[in-house]
Amino acid sequence: MAIGMDDLREFGLVDEDTAKSNGQPSPKLRVLDVGYMLSTVPPPVPWVVEPLLVAGCVTMLAGREGQGKSMLALALASAIGHGSTMAGLDCEAGQVLYVDAENGEREAHRRVRSLCVKPETLVYVEAQGFNLGADIELIAGLVDEHEPTVVMLDSLRSLAPGLDENDSKQAEAAVRPVSRLAQKHEIPVLLLHHAGKGGHEYRGSTAIGAAVELGFTLSRHEEDPDKRTRRKVACWKSRPAPEPEERWIAMGSHEGLITLAEAEPYRGERHRDRDDHRGDVLDALDGMPRSERQIAKETGVARTTLQRLLRDLEADRLALKVPRGWVAHAPDALDGGPPGPSPKNGFSKPNPGGPPVGPRRGVGHVGHRGNGHDPDAAEYAERYHKRQAEGRWGAS
């Protein structure tokens, strides 16, 4: 009886690469060995630049125009070429393939020279008439030819001309091939993109953010006296590892050379873009529990921004996560508080066995920075504990 490639693969006698080289397609569904996963330690995260670039993953660096996204990316490329540290980021030595549809040859020449790129460690490609969705194989060909350690794409908008960023299908068609490129070649891809308005980490459909494994925003504060040179790098998504703390970078120049270094945080930072939405979110929490999806739809706040804001509100004791979603609550009635807040304080009726529902509209909105003490709620909590100890909790 003749034994074919399918038989060999079925019995584990040939790997997928061998099957592909013999013209056999890889399976669309592959059962993973959970027993092996449970009995072994997971491999370490294959960082190339921690915490930004991971082998096999796409990282998005988003920022408003003029914030220095391209400069930061090229500075990383230079540091990777030297195998050095840039602004506190340790870079493994390697080669970078930089595909640029934004800046043009003259600007590329100036930046490459002023960043002291190490010869033969940067493959700089100017893209004209290129489209990510249709022409990703051209980049794959360059990857096969030059075998870079990292691929950098500048930028999504310019490399996908005509893309309606708010159309999830178009966004998926443009970005998903980039993810497949990273996975197939097991290299990091840095994708530059524009940040959205109103606190949104990136511009366009959530399908864009969903297609990347790591996401960072580069920004500055207009009140910062050093805003010309100081930038903040903040993470809004990190699938391979916990989200890192934000870091600050100083971008400067000296005798024609561009310099990047670690910077002190802007101490005058009191306002975060997501704080602009606190009132709207608290209004949405007034009443029955709401899911994150419902809150995002009602307020128009991006899902990732909303998740951070809800954590802020929870830390400020203004919101509470319950089994059916999120609710607002009275700060002093939270810890071991009664099943339901007191009607006389503008809260809902007692709700035996349930979580505290929220305060009336307006309680704890933007600008509320008191100690959270509410005499009525405190009195209600005290009565609750007393009656609970006596085993006779009932209606007020």
C-alpha cells in the first residue's frame, strides 16, 4: 500500500514546512497539545526591543501629526543596527527593513545621516503606488531577500491609499496581511499610524487595533514648557506581556545630529484625554448595570479608552464592576455596604442580595475631588451592618 504525504503528516512523521515544500497545504484547523502545555513552562517572550517589539507580533505606534513617530522609529532602527540602548530601551543587534511612503528621499537622507545609522544595517525602501492589501507579497519578497530582524512600515494611511479607516472590512483587509507577515517570518513589524481625536489611541475602526498585538501612543502636552522636545510613550495594548509603565523621551539635536534620551516626566500633567469623558461615562452608569459594549456605544468612547477610564473610576470609588456590567456607586457604601442604597439619598430602593446600584445623576462627576464622604450613605451603611448582625435586614 502506497503511503502519501497526508499519511505521514497524520502520524506526525513530517512537519508542516516539509509538507508545504511538497505542495501540500497546511491544515486549516490544528489541535494543540494541551497536556504538553500544562506540563511545560511557556517559552519566554521573544523581545527584540522590550517592551515595544516582539518577534512574530505587530506593534502599532500611533500619534498626531508632527509628534515624531517616524523619527522615533528610525532612531530605533539605528539603535537596533548598533545593538545599543536608545532612551532606556535595550535593542538586540540586527538589521531593519524600513518601508516609507511618507517622507521622500531628501528627508530620508537627512534623517539617516543625522541618526548615525550603522552601514549595512538598514534597508530603506521608498514606496510609491504601493497598497498593503494587494502588494504585501512585495514586502515579503524583500524580507526573504534581506532577512531583516525588524520590519517598519511608515505609515498605514500612506501605504494603503484610499483606505476608509472607519470601515472595519477595509481596515481588516489592510492590516491583517501585516499580521500574517509577522507571524510567518517570526519577526516584529512596527506599523506607524495616526492617533484619533478626543482621546482615541488610534484613528479609525477598532478592527485596526484588534489586528495588532501591541499598541503605543506618542504624544506631548501643550502645557509642557519643553513640549518641543519632550514626548510621552504610553501603552494601550500588550498581548504578550503586562502593559508597561509609560515612559518619557527627550528628542533633541546637537551639531546636526539627532539625539534621543530618557526624560523626566512632565510634572504639570494633571489632565488626561480620557478624563474628558468622565461625566458622559458616569451618566451612562446611572441606573441599571451596563456592559462595556453598551457604555461605549452610548458615549462614543473608544473601547480601550473606556476600559482605562472605568478602572480610573473604580480606583476613585465612583464605579463598581458587578456580574452584569458596571454601575456607579456611593463611595462610603462600597466596602461591605448594604445590598442596596437608601432611597432618601437619591439612590435606588434596597435590593437584597445585590450590589450597590449607582448614585443619582451628577454625583461624583468631573471636578468632584472631595473625600467621598456622604453622611446619608454612611448612615445607611451603618444601619445595614447593625441589622445584618441582628439578622433582621429589611426595608427602611
